[in-house]
Amino acid sequence: MLNRRHIRIKVMQIIYSFKGTESDDLMRYDRFLLKSIDSMLDLYFVLMSLMIEVHKQAESFIDKSQQKHLATKEDKNPNRKFLNNEVLLQLKTNETLVDIIKDRSLNFWELDNEYVDLIFKTLLNSDLYKDYMSTKTSTFKEDKDFVVDFFKEIIAPNDKLYDYLEDKNITWVDDLPVVNTALVKLLRKNKLNVSNQYFIPTLLKDDEDKDFALALLKKTILNLSLYSEEIENKTQNWDKDRIANIDFVLLQMAICEFQKFPSIPVKVTINEYIEIAKEYSTPKSSIFINGVLDKIVKEYTEKRILNKVGRGLM
């Protein structure tokens, strides 16, 4: 779920939040980083539980409609296609998934049911739902396609839900695009007979990614003053107060990768931090960062101190 760029963003956020100060309490930084990464998994389970609760809401809606004093023919014999959606039933009956949501205390929707109601009503009024319910039966693929579109068109773009999640955890704002993409990919690849474990994603691809995250944080933190001095030497014509704080952090991290991560190609490092700057800093930050890093790489190359191993890493 978590790629290298998002790992870099997590590290940037932590260094920035601690105001770029060196510290001997590296365990403190590590705890914040690992907690921030783990919170992405919480967000995934919160969104999964929302779909489960919407399915329950639909079941309750039909039950109440059938009990009306003046129930219509349609109320008494409703189209149960949404309730019989095989993908939603997979989620609802997945004991592993349900237990994790419970154990992590992530079923927010029991207290904040108005958001379940909001999503359910938006779905009922959508053309997506009307088209899906125009027949009474469907294949597994049709059920899957509907759930994917339900998430992409109804849940993911909902502004009120976005604001609610932001209030719950400020870091989720940055995590949402990654989690949404991972969740949609998981649903698209879903099959009828997957195991319960299928819906429990792996947060990091492998231990190497975890080691990279912790090492990048630690090695940057331990050398902040040294990297700051190097940046200042390359930006003497710039007013330091006018350099965005995020730009400074991104440059420090990039220099760290140049010096301490011999297996990461220079071009990869530069491109990654330029793209992060475009998203998180000022409109001109990417140009500024590219210029400073280009100067540093040229100097390192001339002095033969660019620590890179392997073919094509320059």
C-alpha cells in the first residue's frame, strides 16, 4: 500500500513537525513515524467498515419499508439485489476483517451514523444505483464493478466525509489518495473465493521499505546542521527567510540520500523531491529545489564524493 514516495512524505512531515531540530531521542522520532504509517491501515479499515455499514443500512431500510402501515407492492416485495451483492457480503461476513475493525476500535459509524445515512441516501439517488437496480440479478463481475464505482463515485469524493476524516486524524488527508487507490485496486482484483486474509492488506511491501523509512529519518535527523550549512552555501544569493521551511527539509533529505543511500540513483532522488515539492510547497519550490540539487550533484561529481554504487546510478 505504501510506496517510497509516501514514505518520504511521512519522514518529511515528522522532521517538519519537530521544526528541523537535531535530537538524541531518535526512538521518539521512530515511534511517531511508525505510528503515522500504521494510521494508514486504520484509515483503510475505517473506509471498509463504512461500506459494511451502508450495506446494513440498506437492509434496515428494506425491513422498515416492509413494516409500513400502508406499504406498497414494491415495499412488500423489494428488489434485494444490493443486499445480495456478493462483494458487499464478502466484506460483511469476513470475520477477520470485522474482528480487526472491532479490535482497533475503528467502527466510528456506530456513534456517527449520520455519515452512513448520508452516503446511503447519496447512493440511492445516484444513476449508478438506479442502473444497477434496474435488474434483479447480476454476475460476480457486475457486483464487483458496481462496488468499485460506488466507492469511486460516491464515497471517495464526498466532501462531508472528507472533513469528518480530517477531524478524526489530520494525517489522513495526505493518506487518503494512497489508501483510496489501494482499496480500489484490491476490489478490482477481488475474486469470488478469496480467503478472509485477502482484505487485510500489507502496509509495507517488505522489511526493506521499513528499514528505508527509519534510516532516512534517523540519518537526516542526525545530520540536519551539516546539511543546512551545505544548503546555505548553495543559496547565498537567496534570503534565507524566504526559503520555505518545507523546501529546506526536502533538500536536507535529498542530500542525505545522496550521501547515505548508495543504492538509490541520483535521478530518482531528485525527481522524487521535485514531485513532493510540487504537491506540498510553493509554486516555485520545485524549480528552486531542482536548481540547488543540481549544483550539489555537480560539485559532488567533480570532487568524486558522490557515494553511489551499481550501474546507472548517476
